[in-house]
Amino acid sequence: MTTRPLIVGTVIGIVLGDITTGIVVGASLELVFMGVMAIGGTVPPDAVAGTAVGTAYAIILGQGVETAFALAIPASMLCQMMFVPFTALRSLWSPAIDKWVEKGDYKTLERIMPLVSLTTFIPRGIVCACAIALGSTAVEGFIAVLPTVLLDGMGVAAGMLGAVGFALLLKMMWTKKLAVYFFVGFILSSYLGLPLMAVAILGILYVIILFVEQNHNGKSASAAADEEEELFND
């Protein structure tokens, strides 16, 4: 949970000497980014970068949560758009890593892994530092300069990646035994209009019912076996 806004905001507050503002801003941004998660192949807004920038700017200016919101959202969206090129930087290490694997040099691999991770984290840190130095107007202006075709294409691609991600996940989990649960959930959501939380709660309740029944049947079978054993012993 170290990547949650509440933790990130608190850490930024400790570093900048204002823990109270860090906790308050982190808790407020927790509500904003609570539903943000990577599902399938989708790339969500970067909650860590957004919280770090928003909290730091709110403390530096001595203002409240509104200032944090003004910078957190555009900064998170900017890092979201740059996620793929940042991640692609790690592929530059692949040739060297392949050679070390072939040689069986696992000690070098262990030592190099933190450096490979820094290849992604350092650019994100630079983006956050620039966002704090330039302010929300510059970040929003950068996003506004991007062509509409590019932004629309990224939006369509994000929607497609979500569907592809679910399809890949379903392909790994799909069995004839589990297929019925998929269609039950689909009917509850599409035809009965139940929200996702209601479907999830029904699933949890059904699991509890199955667990109780199996536990009860197991105890009954065990008791019957004990009685039969005692009968033959007599």
C-alpha cells in the first residue's frame, strides 16, 4: 500500500516539514484516486505522481486541498501518457541481461535490478520536479497542445486495451465449470441493471453459502463414517 495517495502524501509532508497538510491532502486525493486501478491492459492515471506533485505544491504555497487538486490531476494524466515510453526504457537493458543470463551471472543480475527500476522511476521524478517548478498552468498547457487526434486515439486504444485485458484474463480462467458464473454475472449486470458492487456482494454471499454447505456435508460424511466404523467394530 506504499503507492496509495495517503501514504505518498504523508511521506511528502514529512520531507517538507508539514505532516498535517501531507496527511490531509493525501486523504483527500485518496478519494479522487480510489477507483483508479489498472484493469487488463489499461493504463490508469498515475496516482503516485499526482499525489506527490499536488501535496508538495500545496505545502510550498501554504494553500489547501484545492491547490493540490489543481496540480494532481494534470500531473497524473501527464505521467499516464508517458507510461509506455518510460516502461520502454527498461528494454534497453535486455541485451545485457540476456548475456548475463546465458553466462549464469546471477550476482550481477541481482545488483543490476535496482538500476533497471531506476530507469523508470528517474524520468517520473523529473516530470514531478518540472511540474512543481512550472506549476499547473504549464502542465495543463502541455496537454492542451497535444493534437486532438492523438488524444482521441489514446482514448480509443485505452478502451480497447481494457476489453483485450479482460478477454485475456477470461481466457486463462475459462472452464466449463466456471462458465455458468460468468453468464450469471452478465445477466445480473446487463438485464437486471445491478451495479458492480451488488454483483460482487452476491458473489461473496454465494461463496459463503457454498463454504458452509461443503463444511456441513463434510462433517456429516465424517460422522457417518465414524458410526459405520463403530458398527463394524461392535
